[in-house]
Amino acid sequence: MLSGRRLDLLDPTPMDIEIEDIAHGLAFVARWNGQTRGDWAYSVAEHSLLVERIFARLDPGAAPAWRLAALLHDAPEYVIGDMISPVKSALGVEYGEMDSRIAAAVHRRFGLPAVIPAPIKKRIKIADRFSARLEAVGIAGFTPAEAARLFPVPAGIGIEGLEIRLRPPSETRAAYLARFAELLAGAET
């Protein structure tokens, strides 16, 4: 990693994890395999910022720790990349197990439980799917009907004020680090 840390992908430990490495990696990993409109790739870091905002709308009273979990929901992708769902399925359980091991190390590093409680994980998944729907229509060339079929979400979630941001990786990395610091400070109080 740029921080100088070495990360054993098969046996990651919390001491291997630095938020700067996560933010940097995610800011340079393109969602949708880079097949999006715009002058900049839509990064996993930008997606994670949007998922955290949507999660907060789904659960306005959520503790900062769970909002932090939403921000970090794709953190393992800083080293294993963002695979589209068909590729993940083709790779089998090994990919999912590696993702889970890295996620557990990330969670423990920042004071979260290794495994996020199922009700919280479910709300994060809904926020993730909602973000994917917005991205699909906004920058990936899907029609609203295609996106609704592929990324179903519960009715009644407002999208007002939510936007897809395309910006240079350095700006996205800075925004991710700033939001992480805010949420971590709230989680520790």
C-alpha cells in the first residue's frame, strides 16, 4: 500500500488497514468498469459517499457507527477492485470469502463489529441498490425501466437533492477522508 503497509489478502488483520489507503484506492477504482458518461470515472469512493447519504435517509436516527459502516461498505474493493455481479458469480465463493475477510479487518480497525448486524446490513444493501439505480440511469446508459427491474428498491425513498458527482480522484479521496473523519468522531463519542 502507499502507506507502506503490507496487506495479506488471505489473512488480513486490522493493523494492515489504513484509511488513507482505502480512500486512495477507492477514489481510483471505477464503478461500472468505467463504462459511464462524463470526463471522470465514477469511483467507488464517490459511490460510497452516496450510499452513506442514502442510508441516512433510510434511517435518519442511525448511529454514526452504522453510517460509518455504510461509508465503508465497499472498502475491500480498494485492493480487490469492483467486480460487476456476473463476474463475481463466475468467480465463486472464494471472491466473496476474500471480500468478507478484508471487510472484517476493516470493520475491526475502525471500531465496528467484524460482521455488521443483519438489519443494518440489509438497510445498507437497500441504499447500495438505490445508488446503483441512480447511477444506472444517470451515467451508465440504462433506461429508468431497466434500472427499476435490475435494481429494485422500496417505494417512498426520496431522491431529491441526490446527485451523481464526477470529479477528479484527488477531490473524491479528500471528500471520502473528510466524511470518514466526521463519522468516526461521532462514533467514538
